[in-house]
Amino acid sequence: MADQVAAMCEQLIKAVNVIMDAETSHIYRLEALKFCEEFKETNSFCVPCGVQLADKSQPAVVRHFGLQILEHVIKFRWNNMQQQEKVQLKECAMQLLSKGTRSILEEESHIKDVLSRIIVEMIKREWPQHWPDMLKEMEALTSEGEAQTELVMLILLRLAEDVITFQTLPSQRRRDIQQTLTQNMESIFSFLMAILHLNVEDYRKLARAHCRVAVATLNTLAGYIDWVSLVYITTGNCQLLEMLCLLLSEPELQLEAAECLLIAISRKGKLEDRKPFMLLFDDVAIHYILSAAQSADELTISVEVVERRYIFLKRLCQVLCALGGQLCSLVGSDVEVDVPANLNKYIEALLAFTTHSSQFLKSSTLATWGALFRHETLSKEAVVVEMAIKYLRASMTNLVKTGFPSRDDNPSCHHSRVDFDSDEDFNTFFNSFRAQQGEVVRSACRIVPLEAFQIAAEWLQYQIASPIDMGDATSKTAEGLCSILSPSVVQWDAMTVFMECMTTQIFKSLEEEKLPIDQSMELLQAVLNYDTKDPLILSCVLTNISALFPFVIHRPHFLPQVLYKLFSAITFDVAQDNKAPRTRAVKNVRRHACSSIIKICRDYSQFILPCFDMFYNHVKKLFTSDATLTHMEKCSLMESLVLISNQFKDFAKQKAFLDELMAPVVTEWTSDEMRHVLWDPATFLSFVGADQVVTEQSTDTDTAGLNRGRLSFCLYAMLGVVKRAHWPADLEEAKAGGFVVSYTSAGTPIYRNPCTAQFLVMLPNLLALIRTQNSLFLPENLARLSETFSRAHEMMDAEKNMVLGLTQHLLSTYDSPVYRTNLERMQGFFNMLYDNCFHVLGNAGMSLQQEFYTIERLAEEIAGSVFVSLDHVPDHRLRPMIHILVCLCVI
């Protein structure tokens, strides 16, 4: 038999060598694989051959195959084996554990792995019923050397993973083994702690073999800490956790120690069971945690060590955050936990990560800061109040968008290259990161509002006084202008975010007499006096004006200056030649100014009312003297006037104003020419130029473009008035102003809107336009589209990219002029027109209420326009229709 085994082993070795030889042909490799698999499935010499091949005198690849044979026998032939064969195989396996491996530093990791799998597969089938002394045998093995101890750790870890984590065995066997593990957990943990303690001490004496055992023990502990009873983790005054904290200072063990700590401190459960975690705030544990955190930015020479070090820092940061979660849960709860005396050391450790150069590590701390600043008890602690100021100071750096992987202008770029695949990936992360920072900054501002104001004021004054630094990222289109990554722009941008966060909280946190009004007016004056031709910085200036505007309520004489600054921004342009295409940055400034004026008029309409005449006269002057205003900009100014007019609180006066404001629009919209255009699809297509062949190089006057502008302006103006015109919220004021016409049977007042008469005049042509737009998808009208505009009704590329999650490259977003092809203009026009028609109808239902729903034959008119030709309307056009249905059903 011995000869047969030897001969078979020789064949198997040859087959393994054929399989592993890179020069082997595909056919030979398949044949060798087939031979090996058939041997494992059917041959009766599997055990003796496996043992012989696994001998440590064999090459590693042969040994691995021999061990695989033994594993296969246990997994698939165990139940068919005689008891004597099982005992023999078990003895062979234990002998391999004891004597069958090389020293711990020489042995291949895959050999250790497969050998531990063999033992675990036997344990899963035999323990505890047929192998009651398994744990004692494992403990005895550890006395034979470091290699055996490491193997025992691997066995215990894999057993826990298979039984608890992956549950890779039948439920009854799993329950038996889990129950036995639980019953023996006290001795298992004592055993693991003893092994860890012993090998850590020996490791400190520079014995590298013991380092390997300590790592294996920590990995094994990690496999148990996740599910065992909390009592084993916190026993002996958290002796285990304290030891793990000590290991945070050991370079070769700190990562595994941190992972164990993280699993332990992240455990949930009853609060009283988690109370011992507060022992981690004692002197020794918190000292080691703080030391590890404060050395976070130390540099290491080896790239490999740097990567491992960075992973450790991430785990340690998670440990701190998990500990903060336990702190916030326990302090102030029913279990009566005091605020720890070393809270300042914990917060210093957290601050070390908040000021680290890695943007990822900074972001990881945000949830914990937010929880601390919002905590009813902890937020009142002097150390937390003091730290809130330090956190706000740190935010002056953290809010600055730096660290793009493709650049090398900041220490964070190195870490970003590890964490992010591209600039776009980083940009997406940072936008989310900044939004989260905003929440935490607002929470900190609630704790120290005046200090936060002082920080914001100093920062704003510094930015105003600093010369523009374009850096190496200047604009591609206009010489002397910044790009979005220029140093001055990223600083202004960060400061603006901080200012917005601060001002939204200071009014909620301080009584009126404590507000720093005089200081804020000095700031506002400095901002109003600041003059820049850079659109990206001007946009930040406008945001700061909006942020500081609530203070103007207490100093009304500043209002005209603010309005004139915003008016000048509406007509802002970089190029002298107004016909040149504007960059996105310039368009954003003008749109930003319009939005700021609308917001001010919406939120402070009563305050602005005394300036109404000045406002109205200036708007009329802009309309007549500046032909460069877009239709949207004109309508934004009209919308602002309507918002102020709501404060007339006089129906007749407001109606007269709206009639005057909208007279040109009503005349245009209801003209015979426009009626002819809006009621006939063929005429409409010709009017907007969709049936014309146009080249991109054409220099002829774009009459169709002007016509599209006329339609757009009418709809924007109609929407602005219908959306914003309203009666007073106070019933008595509404009655006194003539807005209440009657009452329902239930006593509810019925109001009238001053824009109703205008809307009713314009409604027939509005419904006709909706009907005509639906009809554009009929085959005969699609055929009328010219070759240039045959795709005019398709989804725009921007919409497709949004659905697909594709973003334009960050650096090209603001710098390039907004060139659009004729097709893109037509697509945008059709899209806007369709959307706005439904927005007008939807807002009419909400604004006019009773007056809208009592329009004669309203249902028939809507059915004959909105719901016409829907079989031909593409799905992506139906979304605006859902808007109207939702809006109309709200009332």
C-alpha cells in the first residue's frame, strides 16, 4: 500500500506542476485539473496521499494541494467514513498543526489558511459532542510555539466567522456550536487576553515572531467582540479595551487594535450595559488615544507604511466618533453618567482629526461635533463652549475647497489621490462635506453667536482688504479674471458659506438688544463699497449682502445703497461688446442679483414699501434704456415689484398697478397676430422658426429668435404675477382693503386676487398654446419640422446627463462662454414654454382659488387643451402635467 501511495503522490505532484507551469498548454492543464479533481472525488488513498503531500519538506504549492485534499475529504466524505478513519484523520491534522509547519516567519500564509480551515471543518462536524476537549487541545498547542499559537488564533477566528458571521453550516449544528462557544466564552476570552498580553510583552522585546501572534490574536478578538455579551468586553474595568488603547502606540499592532476597539465601542445594547465604556475616558486610556490622534500628521518614508498608517488613522477617527456616540447617549440619560473629567482630552483628540490635512478624516468627525454641539447637557460644558470657538476657527480652513487629486497645491491633495478617483469624484464629495459642515457650523454658532460673528467679521474684512490672487488657474476667456479654483475665489467662497451659516443663527440665538448691529452695518458698508469686475468674486459679494441684509431692518437708511448695488449687478458684464456670448459666471451673477432682489422683496416687502416709487422708477428706466436685459431678468424685476405691491393692502390700488405693469404683456398676448400664432400649429412652428433650415454660421437677423423671446417674456411675466400677487394674510386687513367679496356657508372668507382680471383675459390664449403644443407631436406637425430642428422635441443633453449622473468637468463650468447651437436653443425654448404653461395654470389654482375654480366651463376648457393629443405626447413631456394635477388637487 505504501508503494501505491508513493506512486500516486508522484503522479499528483506532476499534475500540480503541470497546472502551475505558465508554459503548459491549455489542453494539458485541463487534463491535469481533471485528474486531480477525479482523485479527490473517488480515490481511496486521499488521506494518506494528502498527508504525504502536505509534509513540510514538499514545495509550498504541493503542500497546499495536499491540504486541499484533506479539506475536501472532510467536507464531502466525512459522513461516509468509519469512526476509526475519522480519528486517524483528526490525529493527522493535529499532528500537522503541531509539527507540520515551518517557523511563523517562514511559513506561507496560504498554508496557514488552509490548515486552519481543515481543523475548523472538523470542529463543525465533531464539536462538542464527539470532541469535548477541543478547546483544551487548542490551548495546549499554544505552548508548542509561536507558529502553533498563530494557527490556533486563525482556527478560533474562522470558527466564529463560519458560525456567527457567515453561518455556513446547518442551523441545528450552528446552534449547538454557538451555544457551546457562549458557555465557554469566559475561558476563551481569558485565554485570548493571556495570549495577547504575553505576546505584546515579548514583541516589545523586539521579537518579531510574537508580533505576528499578537496580530493574529487581535484579529481573532475582532471576530468575537462583535457578537459576544458586552460583559466579556467590559469585564475587569474594561481591561481588554484599556489594553487595546495601549496598543495604539505600537506601530505594528495599532491598526488591528483600533479595529478591535472600533467594533467594541460601536456595540449597541442597553444603556446600563454600555456604561462601562465611560472608563475609556479615564487617564490612561484617553492619554493613549489623544497621543495617537495628535501624531496623526507625522510623515513616514515607506509608501506601504504610509498607506497602513492612513488606514489606522481612519479607524482611530472612527473609534473617537463611536466613543463620542456612547458619550452623547449615556450623559444625560437615565443611567446617570457624569460628564467625564477628561472630556477636554477627548475633544482635543477629535480636533486633531478635524485639523488633519485629509479631507476625508475631517468629514468623518462632523456627525460627532454636531451631536456634541446639540447635546442638551454637553453643549453647556465650558470645555465644549470653548471648543466651539476652536471648531469655528478650524472651519475657516475646512470650508475652503482644496485638495483636488489632480493638483498639488495643498497637503490634502496627497490624501485625496488615495481617497478619490477623479476631480469630479472629489468635487461631489466636497459639496456634500460642505453641506454637512454648514449644519455643524450653525450648531456651533448657536452656542457662541457673538464669537461666531466676530470670526465672520474678521474673515470678511480680511478678504475685502486682500488683493485678488488668481494663482495659476486663471480664466480661459477673459484676461485678468479668476477661475473657480483661483486662491481668492476659493477663499471668498468659503468665507461666504461661513457668513451665511452665522447670520441664519445669530438672530435665533440672541435677543434684539444684544445683536451687533453697528458692527454689522460697518461690514455691510465695506461690502457695498467693495468694487470688483470678477464675476466669481462678485457672486460671493452678493451673497454676503443678502446674508447681512436682516441687520438693515434696524438701519433703514442703508436700503437704497443695497438696492442700487443689486441693480448694478443685474446689468453686470465683463465684455464691453454686449453682443459677445456671456460666460456662465457672468450669467450666474446677473441671475444671483435677480434672485437676491426677489428674496428681499418676498421676506421684507413691508420694509421695502417706502422705497417702492424709487424701485419702480429704476425698473422702468432699466427697461427703456438697457436692451441687454434678458426676458427672465426683466420678469424677475416685475416679480419683485408685485411682491412689494402686496403690501399696498388696497385692492384697487394694487389692481391699478398690476394693470399698468402688465399692460404691454396683455396687449401683446391678446393681439390678433398672437392669437393666430397660438391657435394654429403650422403658424406657430413658422413663427418660432422650427420649420426653417438654419446654419450655425448664419449672420442674418434672427426674426424667429425674437419671436421666441416675445412668447417667453409673456409667459414669464404671466407666471410672475399669478405666482406672487396675493391678498393680505390678516383677515381684517384684507376686509379693509376690499379683498373679501363674501363668505361661504361655513363662514370662511372668499377672497379676490388683484391679478384675476388680467389672468382671465390671457387664459384663452394660454389654453390654446397648451393645446397647440400637444398637437406638435402629431405626425403631420412633426413632418413640418425642418432638418435643422427635427430633434427639437427630444430630451435635452443636459437632462439626459442629469438622469445618467454625468456632470460637466468642474474647471469648464464657469470659464467658457455659454455657446448653444440653434437646435439646443429650440429644444430649450420648447422645454421652457411647455413647463411654464403648466406652472401658470398650477399657480393660478393656488393664487386665485375660488375665482379660478368658478371660471365658466373651466373643466371643458382644460379637457379640450391640456388633455388633447396625449397619445402622441412623449413621456418626458408629461412631467409638467403632473405638476398641474398636483397643484390643482391641493386646493
